[in-house]
Amino acid sequence: MPTADVPTCADGPASMTMRQSLALGIVTFLLMLPETLPVPVLRALVLERFSVTDGLAILFLSANMLGAFIAAPLVGLYVDRTGNRRRIAILALFVDALLMQALAHPHDYTTFLLLRVFEGAAHVTALTLLMSLTADAAGERRGRAMGCLGAGLTLGVATGAAIGGMLGKRDPLLTLHVASAVLLLAGLGAILLLPRDTKSSSRPGFREVLRAIREEPRMRAPLALAFVDRFTVGFFTTGFPLMMAGVHGIDRQHIGLLLGAFLYPFALLSYPFGRLAERWSRRRLVFWGSLLYGIAVMFTGVLPTAGIWALMPVLGISSAVMFVPTLLWLLDSAPGIGKTTTMASFHAAGSLGFLLGPLCCGAIVHFSAEPSTGYVIAFAIAGLSEVLGAWLVVLGPRRSQSELTATASKR
């Protein structure tokens, strides 16, 4: 049943139709699909191409997240102060397409990683602005609009993972060529479909954002969860393909299908749970989703191949339960700092998690006596971090209320 902690929308009447939400979900799909196309062929694309170790190969995805982590807050603050979200989002998409194509050409590994950093910055810029434009335009239908974007996001990630192995079966570089073409198509779609900019009275700077996080306790839990969620995803985008290939002997095509078995349920259920979050407690959805997801992640490193096939849909369903509600929870908890900055904070926290996840996974595997043992430990740590995140959902509101009461008494 609906609960009291479901906030009402203060943005006025709904102004985005279902057709518009679906169209923006398609743009998001085209934006996200290129990000996982190379994942199933990571070993051939990076490790064999540049003759580097597993640990160094993992830097390919960490470099992307480093660029995103640096760019997200800067873009959010700049755009909330100056406007022009739509124009910058379209430009970022075309720059992303150009950089993705540049990755397919011969470079030394250092240059390759540097290009990946800039590609990650362009990508998160486009994604942040697309989501903030949609959040402003959706009005009281924000849950279902963000659900469409969440579905497009995860469906793009799932499709990229599923077909990347097939595309790169003979030539791993083909995944980068196709990724560039898809991003170009996304840029053209954005020109036609992105909502218009709306003026914001908020003009936050770094100090205002840091003050909001420090003085607004409700922001801390959803930002921490964004970090933890992407931290665990970092283990799947890097460690999981290497584990399945090296430990289980699975070929590239089936690695992509395994990732698809995780990501497709996530994509297909994002809209229903986004809509449910308009009426039900977002915090409770996040708690149960995080708890189930964390427990499932802990088993990833110990199950045989058949068990992993059964586990993937569980991971997808639990991810869908918590993803859009976490984002909506943060938007409700960040008064006065602008939706683009709030969205950028969400992506910055997530990007930091995605940056550290692969690095942590790589370090654990590298320093373990056997790679198989390292993956068991790595996924156990990743799952435990998500379980602790679920505990934070329960603890956060209690601490928030006590801190708000203390602040009020001082005043």
C-alpha cells in the first residue's frame, strides 16, 4: 500500500506524454548501447591487442569512469548556472561518436586510455543532460518518464553486452566502429526529440552543493547507494567476462548472452518499478532491491556455470526494483540545487563507484594465489557492500530525522 514517505510532485501538471517518454527512452538506448559493445571482447580488444595483463586490461573501463567522475559535477554546475543543456547534450553525443571511432585506430596503450577518459566525459555529459531535461519536462509523471529512460539505459547496456560478442567474434574492433555509428544516430535523434530547456532559478556553485550534501542528510543515503550500485556493476563489466572466459571456459558469444540474461530483466522492469515508485515507498523498494541484489552478487563467484545462468535474472529483477526509485529518492531529497546538478551528483557518485569497482576487482584477482579464488573473494566483497548499502537505507532516515531535529533545536 502507498506510504507517507512518497513525496508529491511540486513541478506542476504533467507535461510529457507517454509517446515522448518512450521516444526519449529510445535515445537513451542508443546512447547506452555502445558502452557495453566492447565488454564481451575485452580480452581480445585490450589484453591481446596491447599485450597487457588482466589487471591493466581492466583499466579500459576504469578510464571511462574516471572521465565521467571528473566531468559529471563540472557539467552539472556549469549548466545549472548558464543553461544551454539541450545544445551541450547534442554536442556531447557527436563528440562521443568521434572519440569512440578514434579508439579503433592504432595507438599505444597510454594514448588509448587517455582517449577513453575523454570518451567517458563526453558520454556522461550527454546522459546527465538528457536525464535532467526529462526530469524537468515530465512534471508529475516523473516516475514513469524516468522509468522509460531507465529501461532505455539498461536495455541499451543489455543489448550491447548481448551482441558485442557476436559482432567481435572475428574482429573485436568492429564493436568500436558500430558503437561510433550508433552514437552518431543518437545525436541525430537528440536533435529531433530532446525537450526544450527550462529556466532554473537555482544557480549553485561547488560550495552550495557541498553545503547541501552536508546539511541535507536525506541526500547522503541515495548518493551512497548510487556509489555502491555502480561499484558492484564494475565487477560485472570487467571481472565477470574475464572470470567466465578464464575460469569457466565460456566463449565471447555466451558471455554476452549471460550479461544479457542479467540486463534484459533489469531493462524490462525499470518502467513498471518507476511507475510503482510514484505511489509506493521509494525507500522500501530500494531496501528490498538492494538486499536481494547484494545476496545474489555474493554467490556469483562460487556457483557453477548452470547456477550462474539461473542467477542472472535474479540480479536483473533486483536491480530494477532499486534503480529508478533510488534516482527519484535523490531528486526528492535535493531541494534548491537544480536538477542537472542533482543528476550530475548521482552520476558522479556512480562513476566513482564504477571507477573503483574494476580497480578493486583487478587488485583482488591479481594478488590472489589463484584467479578462481580471487574472483570468489571479489564478488563476495561486492555483494557484501550492497548488503551494507541496504542497511544504510534503513539507518539513513533515522539519522536524518535526528540530525534535522538537532538542527531545528539549535535554531
